[in-house]
Amino acid sequence: MNVNGDGREVYPWTSYQERTRFDISKLAQWEIVFNHMQKKGMVLHIVLQESENDKMLNQGNLGVERKLYYRELIARFAHHNGVYWNLGEETNRSTSQIKVDADFFKSNDPYRHPVKVHSKAGSTSVDNLYNPLLGDLNFDATSLQQPSTVTHSL
């Protein structure tokens, strides 16, 4: 979802400002695309938010709007074979907020698809983001963004 983000054109709601009513015709179109991707052997890497909007729903907490959003996506798309739930691109959310969301996905996705979160560019942000998540069984992967100048120093 990129409301207020890079592209500003991908969101599941009936309008750009809406946060509780979902556009079922739009989501049906997404399903067509996702089915085609699955037939071609592609993985659905579903990025749930990005840095520009990661606190838009319930100030980043797992409140009513965020739960509705997550439940709708799980209900509609978790049946696909290859799904990655990415909790946020270049996230600004706290470790506790991220952990609560990961637990929500592990508790509500009946297929227990992998959950990950995306780092910001820069090696210190990687440590700040991932060190508190080490050993947390609700996380299955990482999604690193790094400039080529630090790739080999990680």
C-alpha cells in the first residue's frame, strides 16, 4: 500500500482517504493478477506499508483500521502458495509495534506464510531494526535495502 508514498496508486480502499471500506472490485482485479503470478511460479511479496504511511493506520499500532486492513488481505490472498507478508518498507515503527503485527499475522494466517520487515538504507539501521527481532519465531526472513558501498561490510 503506498498512500502518501512513492507511487500513491496502490491501496485496497474505495477512495484515497478511506480506511475502513474496501473496494471489492479492485481487490478482485488484484486476485486475477495474483492468480496469474501463481500460475507463472512467482511469489507474492506483499508490502503492507512504506515509510511515508506506516503510522497512518492507528498511529502505527494494531488498532481497528490496521486489523481490518490485515484481515482483509489475509482473507483474500493467504490461499496463494507463495506469499511473503512484508510488514513495511523502510519502516519507522517501533520494535514493539512490528512484533505485535508479526504475531497478528502468525495467529491469523491459516497457512502461516513467512513474515518479514524491510530495512532502511544504511548499515546502522539494519542493526537497529533486526537485532531486537533476532530469535523471534514470528519472523521468517529479512528484506534488506543497502547501498552497494556497504554490501560487503554487513
